[in-house]
Amino acid sequence: MEQKNKESEWFGYQKVNPNSKTNMVLDVFDSVAPKYDLMNDLMSAGIHRAWKQKFIKLIRPRPNKKLLDVAGGTGDIAFKYLKECNNIADITVCDINANMLKHGKDRAVNKGILDSIEWIEGNAESLPFKDEQFDVYTISFGLRNVTNIDNALNDAYRVLKPGGKFFCLEFSEVKNPVFSKIYDLYSFKILPNIGKLIAKDKESYKYLAESIRQFPNQDDFKYRLEDAGFKNVKYHNLSNGIAAIHIGEK
């Protein structure tokens, strides 16, 4: 399938060789992994927690539903899903970054639930799973970092069972023009400096801000989900479009 947007050629606002992008993104998350959760709280003033609770509510976790959480190395979504199922659930976390997976496993050890989740290293564009294995596919703030989004959507469709559901929580396009200007000021002027101060890494957070603007807006992403084969596609805006939850069914 021909890409609608050439995100594979862009690392934030920097044009790159698509063959290099995956490793460049890996380097970013190698750098930010130790401070990832703290920085999420600082970047969003804690609002990301409310977004994730809304995400989980829409998923409606069930113990008999097999969950695949992609790019979920820190375990945030998996832990919330498991809790909603009273610690009885079939959950697999898959992440391309070994350091993020280590961080998630460490958190799971501290919670005493390490053995309740399967942790797999793998690429969202070519998942290491057979066809039609999962009832629910989730990806939270990870899809914009994938080199080829359409490949990831096609593989999400492949690994879902018929009737399975796709859920994506991702930054999106702010709808209010006045608020958009304030958000841009924060994203490009303040956020990288917070990254420099807390995570000792200004450039990675500059990339993360830029990657948000490169991600398809709500309607463009809806069309791309439909092109991948998903039906009943819809989205829910969060905080005036700063983020959105996208849902599709196989």
C-alpha cells in the first residue's frame, strides 16, 4: 500500500532515510526510559493518567479477552487492564525497545505481578505472533514513533481475531486555534527545556514534540484505519484534541 503521509521519511521535522528511522527512535527511547513516567507527568501535568483511564473504560477489560498491548513497555496500560480484571487476564506486552521493557518488568516486580504478563520484544510493523491471536489490540502514545504506520495497522489487523477490536491512544490535532498557539509555545519552547532539566536530554523531547505534529490528524487517521480493513471506525477527542482515542473493529 502506498503511504498517504511520508512519515517514514521524517524523524520529527528532520528528513531522514526510512531505513535509519527505527534505530533513531530506539535511541530516543533508550535515553528517556529511566525518566519516562516522571516526564509524562510533567509534560501533561498528570492529565495523561485521566486519558488512560478513559482509554481503559472504552476497552472494557474482560478476563476472557486476550490483550496485546503494543509499544507498551512501561506496562501502564497492561497494569490498568489487569487491575480491572481483578488480576486475572491474558495479557501480552510487545515493545521494540528492550530498555522500556526492562522498565516495565521492574515495575511489575514491584507490584508483584511480573508473571501475570508476557513481555515480548518485537516491532509493531512485523509482530512476532500468528494470525488471529488476540481479542484486543492496544497502542498508547507509540504509533507516531513507528516508521511506517500503515504497516503497523495492517499487522494489527492481521493478529486480531474476527470481531477483535483495535484501540489507539495518541496525541492529535488541537481544534481551538487560540489554545493551539499556547500548546505550540509549550511544546516547542518549554517541553524540551523540561527534558533537559529532568532527563538531561533536550533533543529527545524536541523530537517527541515534533513527532506529535507529524502524526495524522483525527480524520486522516480514521481513513487509514479503514484502508487497513477496520470497520465501525470512530474517535473520541480528549482535552480539546490534544489527544484522541481511535477505535476500529475487525
